[in-house]
Amino acid sequence: MRNLSLLRNISIKYPFLESLKKCLIFSESSTSKSTKLFVFNKFIELYQLNIKDDFSFEEIFILDLFQFIDDPSQTVTVAGFNSVFNELYVILSHGYLISVVITGDDEDNEALGQSLNVGATKVASWSPDFERTVLINSEDKLFIFNIVNTDAEKLNEISLQNVAEEENKFINVGWGKVETQFRGSEGKFSKSSLKEAAVIDEDVTDTSVHVCWKSNATAFAVSYICYAEKNRKIKVFSQDGTLLNVTKDISGLHSPADWSPSRNIIFCPQTLPNKQVICCIEQNGLRHGDFEIPKETKVKELLWNSNGSILACYGTVDDRELITLWTTSNYKWYMKQNLQFDESIIYVQWDFLSPNRLHVILQSGVYRSYEWSLQVNESSKNGSEANKAIVAVVNGQKLGVTPYALVNHPPSMPYKSYDLSPHYVNAVIFPETISAAVGDFDCNSMLLYMSNNSFSVLKFDDKIGSNLQLNFENGPVQCSTPSELAAFTWILPNYLFFSWCRIDGHYFCVSRLDNGSQTIILEKTFSVDSPILSTCSYHTDVIVHVDNGKLFLYRDGKLQSMEISFVEPCVRLQILNEDTFIALSENRNLYVNETIKYRDVVSFFWKPPFVIMLTMDSQLLISKVTLSGRETSFDEVLSRGVEPKSYLITIVDDRVLMETERGNLETIVPRPFSIFQMEEKLKSSQYFEAFKMLRKQRINLNVLFDHDPDEFLKNIKTIIGDVSDSTCLLNFITELEDDNVAASMFPWKYHSNFKIVPNKVETICQHFCSAIKELDNPKLIVPLIAALVKQNKLTDAAKYAVEYNEVQTLSHLCDPLAVYKAALGSFDLVHALHIIQHSKLDPSEYLPFIHELQTLEENYQKFKICNYLENFSAALTHLAQCDGDDKFEECVEYVKKHQLFRTAVEIFHARSCESEVLRNRYVQILTIAAENYEEKQCLLDAGILFERAAVYHRALSCYLSIGDWSSAISISKYMHSDKESLVQTSKVAYDVLFRQRKFEDAGFVAYHFISDCKLAIDAYLIARKFCCAINAARGLKSDEAILQSIRPTLIEETKSLISQQKSKLATLEGYRDRLHVVREMKKHPERENNEDDRQSVISSDGSDSSSILSCSSKASSASSSAKRARRRERRLWNLKPGNRREEPSLLNAIRQAVIQYEKEYHELVPDLIKALVRTDEFVLARELETYYQEFLASIKRIVERTWSEANVPEDGAGFQDILILCPPDVASFKNDLVLITSK
């Protein structure tokens, strides 16, 4: 599908080349300015010609070869340049080998000569690795020499006319012996008929011999005349001269031959009775197809380029010399270029390093360098909606055209074929415009550049176009050599821009198409200092890119240089906007302005807002381009593998068309294109088209809603009416999910502007149901049922399914058993029966149950249904409404079986006031429930239920068991009026409270209900409620207990409390002092005096850090335990000196201590002081009050100083580190007793 587009074009006239006898051209790199020409003139003098920056030749004399020969008539037979050693090898016609070391200076060149003793040399050829040379003398003897350090060693000598060796040669490659090959319809007579094949009369007067090497230098082929059989043969030898194969029964071969570098095939011209072909011969000597060339062509030489992609056929037609270039794809050969020269060609050669560069030297001394690139000629770049995405394929005089916008799949043959004889097509130009049609041309018109330097206009719907001649305003333009014009840009209606390579320089030309006069008028030319590689347009402006990297802008009739330039030549340009363009370089770098954005890019296309690329690692990349002035961002939205060595052909709508290496066409529909088209269709309210496109591309239909939820819900009625296909709507509803599918599947599009819709599925289904009901279209019942199923409204879905006979559809949307249960749950036996009969459910399994239900009383029927549906609470509700003792007994058993005690209590309580019978049933239910809770040790619940059921003795037992002394005493008073029973109950409550360590409550019971002074005082003293103990002693008139029990306890408690406060204050002061040291160390770290201490701190820090990391790792594992978490917590707040977190650990310790002291002493100290005063211990009370005031003041000072400089490291423990920054509150102590107030 690709054509050869002329990329780099150079034309230089140098009179020295007119005397050229032999030439060898070599490029040091892929750039045109580093080309060397090694030239032998008629005096056998060797010169080196270098192309300078101004495209003139620099002439350097290398060597005079006359010093090595005796006969002045000798000439150069072959020359080869070894770029590795920078040596030039020359073989003269009398068999003399000369080796020249090229230094670039005529005085320093070293030359060595050696006679090979082979006689008069007819032809010679070097192997590609320059380790072998093959010579054939005038006697058709073949000599093979091994070249080592300029010394020639003869390896073999063979006679080409030796027929005996050919007959005995066994074919051991390819298809085997010819006699053993299957010949189809010839059958068993094939062997006898082999020698009777028709013989074509051959021209044996051409006795020239041709040698061609295999690209890996392991074999070579020789084309020669066999005089014994009077025909031309090709013999294939190994590199050491062993005969491998020879052609048989192939008549009409000609001398030129060349071995393809990319395939194991030898190409040779052949004349057949009715045509002229290039014959393909395998290494085993068998024919392997051919392709036809113009019959009048007389081939002089076949030349493959270095990578085997282009075959050059050099020959003559009607006394005119021409070069045709051929490529192959899918086993079909195409003539891509036809170069017709008006003068003789002296030399033709492909470049060794630049595969697509062809060097031509003419007899007039003109040097031409053509460099082509494989490009697709397609019309999609003009961006018009009327564009048919035409791809043109050049094949000599024929032009194959395929409009991919009009075909669904890539066709195997061109859609149309145009015959443009007698001229050949060399280039196809499509217009660049945004208009459908302008004047006589439209976006599908084609301008063809022909082999005679004329143009032809071709419209897609026409059979043939009109010819246009390129003229100046005062006459026609004459081109001295073929294909001087290149880099075409056609802007509708009638402007054509191109480059013109002339002998006197390179020009950018502006011309105008005049369809009326059938001419192209050249209006302006601008000289540039380097070959023009490519041009492209943006509206009416044209960008020109030249070989030295510069960019020029043609605007308003002026060509001016741009600030931007490339560091390497680019073969293709594409303008995105006024400030941004992208370019693909020869080295596969994709530039955005002057910056390399992607590497290893084979081809690219611009389809706003996407750039589509194929990379050398067989990846199709699509990037979304966001343009904002000079700022350009690329977001990669797709990357997928394709077949290796594929190439982009064109893009049609949402399709990407590629050509594989073997020539097949492949179509891909990328998801980003589909989303882009969906957006366009939704904007134009083409909802049904958007539905169909997403289904075709298998894209989740949630994207339709996620794209714009508000707009979708707003227009949902219009959407349903437009789609009106129940299948599409059903697919949409069944695919609904609450997640935002668009944001997850296409983040490049919706990552910043997506909207989260709560209860998405529920919202859409509600709107769907409302819209369908308003439309009242029976055809939309299935989507309505699906929407109800999505909302889990199976009862309503079953109703519609039965009404519209869509039970089968409903059974496919959800489990039919679930629908059946939903119908039962609504107590609609008619619908349930209908679902059983019209779904996949087994009627024999469900009908008996339905028939049984139909015979039952209503409440009991509902009970059976709810029980079947395992809705036990509802079943109990219906069962409780049934009359009869047997039903109540069943109800009691049902409650016990399903543990429905709480529900049963609520149900029977609601009806307990209706009758005595229901009241008694309620009491029974309460008792049963209380017994169940008592058994489960839920004694509080059991006690309450027993109390409500008037089972007071059991309620009392439950209250006493849990220590609810107030409820127990109230029940006891209600049950017994005598005081002895109340005291007995109170003692039991006292014992329970004492065991539960509720000493204050125990003292209260002993004082108020038992009236036992000793029990009350003991409980209050343990609870440290000293004033309560004194109150009990006074109330029970026991002053002796105050003196003997309470007063000694008070004195001992006071002294212990003062001692505790002193110890705790010392601990706080220790924390404060250590914290001050730590902070000072951070401000002034000790480096010299305390080196050992610092190393200890570092060691401790590292140990602690590793411990923290280790514990953190363990805590994060699945098997971490609470014990490990507590261990980590302890290590995190370790107070060990030198700990990395010592400061926050000290802060936390001080804070926790202050909070603990506040909680412990806030109520204890005032109560203790009051009790001391009441027992006449004034001195001790005053001492406690004074010290406690000092204790609080000290704590307050510590807190104020500590938290004034609080600082926490960044790698802290989270919330706890933030919490310790808040200082604890220290409440002040105010004594209301004036008797002991300090002065």
C-alpha cells in the first residue's frame, strides 16, 4: 500500500565526471553531505570526490595506477571499498590486485600491488565481507581468492563450461532432484517429458558473465553462456567454489543477475514468447515465479538495495535509458518509480548505508542522488467530512485507488484502477483542505506527477484525468533530469507548492493550477541552502523543512525562517495548531516542536484530538493531545500489540487500517475513537446510534450514563423514545452497576470531570420506570420488568410479567424461584401459581403446597407462607392471630424453636387488653421468655419479665444475683410487710455487693436497711468514703466505733497519702530534668567530649528503630496479635535514655501522671480533710491541706515549663503525638473550712 516518495534530491554537475571510467560511491552516514566518490578516469587515475556543504565537489588525488601496469590499454575491472579498514581494493583487467589505504591526503596514501596470474580478466566480484574475490577470465575459468592482509591466496579454479560435473550434481537443497518432483497433471510421463520442453531461441551473442553474491557471503551465483547447450545458465557455488546447483530447462535468461538480500532468491531477466519478465530462481536452481516488466525494456543491470526492499532495474527503451524501481507486497510486484533519462547513464549504485538512496552519474557529468521513503498516499489528512479516505497505490502506468470510507472491510483488490499510459506515475498528491469542494476540485481529487515531468489531474469519479504542463508565465519549464520535483503540497482550489532540485541549487516553488489552459503556472521560486525534505500546510500557510534542520514559513507571498529547527532531518510534518507541530525523523524519533516525545516510531497519524503511532516493538499507541497555546500535553490512552512490522495506512471514522509485513490489511477499532464518536453522537441526540456503536464495540453501556449523568436523566424519556428497541434498553439495564465505569475504564477522558451519583442503579431504574409508564408502550414492558428486577422489586416485576405474559423473560432476568417467593410474599397465590406454570420450576414440587395453602384459614395461610419464606417474625405475627388453644400451643413451640421471645412479648402485649384469655396468654409468654433469659444468664431481662408476669419471688432472686439491691429491696417490700424479711433480703444484697466490690453501695445498704454499724463502717472505709463512715456511726449512735475504727484509719491514710505525693512529685521532677537535658542536647549536640555517650545514643536509637520497624512489620502481618501490639506500644514510648523518641515519651509520661493524680486526689483529699476535722485532728488536717496545695503548685509549674517548648518529630506515632502537645489541666484546690485555712 506504500509508494516511494522522493525524500532527498541532489543534482550536481562536475565536468570531471565526464571522463569517468569506473566509480564507487560510499556514504559515511545517512546524511547526504558525507558522500564520497572514488573515481577512475580514462588515465586510470584514482580520485576521491567529497560533496561539500555548498553541494560542490572537493577533488582529492589518491593514486596513479599506471605505476602497477605495463600495458597502457589495461582498465579497471572492479573496485571495492572496505569501510572497516578504510581500504580500497582494485582489480585490473589483466588480473592485477591493488590495495589502497585511503587517508584523505594524496601524499599519505599507501598502495600495494600483486599479480593474481589469471590472465585477461573478464569480470570480478568481491564478497560482501571482502574476504573472497571471484574472477572469471576470458577462457571462462573461475578463480576464487582469499584476501588476508592484502595477500591473495587462490582457493579454487573451476571451468564454467564443465558439463560433466553438472550432470552428476545431486540436488540436496530445496525440493530435491527434478526427476523426483511432483508435476501434477503430467503424471507418470513427467520424467520422460522433461527433456522435450519447448526451447526458446536465445541470443547467445551476449557472452557477458555476471557474478552476484549472497548477502551473508556464503554463496555466489554466476550467469554465463553454456556453449555446449547454447543457452544461458546460472551456477550457484559455495564461497569456496563447491558447485551447489545449476539451472535447468530455464530458457531465455539474460546476463544481469542479483541476489536478494532479504530472501534466498536470485533475480534475472528472462524473455518469454509473449512477454518480458524478471525471473526468480531459488538457490537450488529451480524457478520460483516471476513478474512482468515492460516488453520493450532491455535490462542492463539488476540492483537490490542493501535491505532488500527495492529492486532497481536499469535498462533501455527505444534508445532511452531508464531506471525502474520495484517493490513487492503480498506476492505482487509494483513499479513504484520510472526514471527516464535523455542521456546515457555512466554509473548506477545503491548506497551501502542508506538503503533507499540511489546514486546516478550521467554522461554529461551530472551526479544525481535520489533518496526515497516508503509513504502512504491517502486523502484522510485533509479532514473533510466528504473525504472518502482514498488510498492510492502506484504500479507503473496503473493507479489503484480504494476509498476506505465506502468499504466495510479491507478489500483484497483495489476498488478502482486507472490506466494512465503511455506515461508512468511517480507521485500522487492529495489536496489539503477543510472544504468538501472548491472550484473544479474536491477533497477526493488527485494530482499525479508523471514520469515525463508533467502532471495529471484525476477525480475519483472520472475514468481518466486531464494532463497539465508545468509552465513559467513566459513558457514551459524544462527539467534536465527526471524527478527533479518533490515535497508536494496542494492547497485547494489551485495552489501547488513543491521543491525543485536543479543543478544550480534547491528551490521552493509556488505554482497555480489553471484547469482552463491545462497548465500549472510557476509564479514564485525561493532559493534554499539545502534539499527540501517535506512540506505541509496549515490553512493557507506552508511549512518547509530542509535537510539541515531549518524550518521556513511561507505566508503572504514571503518565505521567512522560523525560530524552531530540528537537530535531525524529518521525513514527515503535521501541524496541530499555529504554535504546535509534530514531526517524524529518519531515526524514528517523534518530535513535538523541538522536543523528542516518543522514540522508535514507525508511522503516525493525527486524528484530532489523538495521535496514533506504531512503534518498532509492534505496539499501537494512541495519545490524547491537549493543546493550550504553546503548552502541549500527551496522555497515553491505549497501548496494544499488533503484528510485527505493521504500518499505518489510513484512519476512517473509528477504524485504524494497517498493513502487515506480508501485505495483508488489518482493521482495528480503538476504544478511544469509539468514546470520541459516542460523545459526538450524544451531542447531536443520536442516542440509538450511540447504543448500537457501544454494543458493536463491546463497551460497557454504563458509559452512556457516566458520560453526563444529569443530561442523561434529563433526557431519559427522549432517549427511550429514540432507541425504542427493547433489546438495547434491556442490555443497558442489565449492565448497570453503581461504580463509575467510565472513570475506571477511560481515566484519560473522565479522571477530572466525572460525577459520583449515589445509588446510581436505583436512580436510573426509577427514572426508567417512570418514563416507560408515561410512554405507555407495551413493547417496552421487558425493559420495565428488568428495571424493577434491578430495584429488587420482584413482586411488581411478577405482576407485570403475569399481566403481559412475560414470565419466561422474567425467569431469564432473575432466579424464577426468587420471583415465586416474591409472589408468595405478597400472598398472591394466583400470581404464584401462574409463575409455576410458565417458568422452569417443576410444578410437581410446588403445586401441592399451593393447593394446601388454598384450603387454610387466612391467618394460618399467611403463617405457612411466611414460615416457608423463613420470615419467622412475620409468621409468628400471623400465627398469634389464630384462635384456639392448639394454635397457641403451636405458637409457644414456634417461639421456643426460633427464639422469638422478644417478638412474642411485643405481639401478645399489644392484644393483652382485649380479653382475659389473651391476658393469660401474655403472662405465659412473659414467663416462658423470662425462663429463657434466666437460663442464658441474662438475669436483668429475666427479672424484669418475671416482675411483669407477677412471679415476684423469681424476680427477686434475679435482682439479688446481679446486685440490683434497689429493685430487690422494693420487690421484697412489695412481697413482705414484716421488717425481718426486709433485713434478711438486705443482708443478702450486702453480701452480693461486697463480693462485687461495690463497697459504697454495700455500706449504704448496711446503714439504711440492716442498721449494722460495723458492716457499714467496714464497707465505707474500704471505699475510702470517710465522711460516710462517720455519718453511719453517728446515725447508729456508735461513738466508740469512731474512736476505735475510723480515727486510726484516718491518721494512717493521711500519712500514707502525704508520702505518696512526695514520691510522685519526685518522679515528675525527674522526668522534667531529663526532658531539659534532652532538649539541651538537641540545641547543642556534644561531639567531642561525649563521643562515647553519643555512640551509645546512636546504638540505642538504631536498636530501638530496628525494633520499631520489626514490630511494625509483624503488626502489619495477618497473624499479629494484641500482645504484639501492646509490646510495640511499650517500645514506642520507651523512656530509656538515648531513645530516638525520648522527648515525646517523656512528655507522654508527664501528661499521663498528671491526669492520674488529678483523677485520684480530686475527691479523696477534700473528703479526708473534712473527716480529720470531724474527728478533732486539726493539726493533721492542716498539714495535709498545706502539702496538697504545694503539690498542686509544683505540678502546675512543671506543666507550664514542660509544654512551653514542646516539639514532636515528624515520624511520630500519629494521633498520640498530636495529643501530647496539649498540656493537661491542673485544677486548683479550694478549702471551704476556715478552721484549718493556712494564713
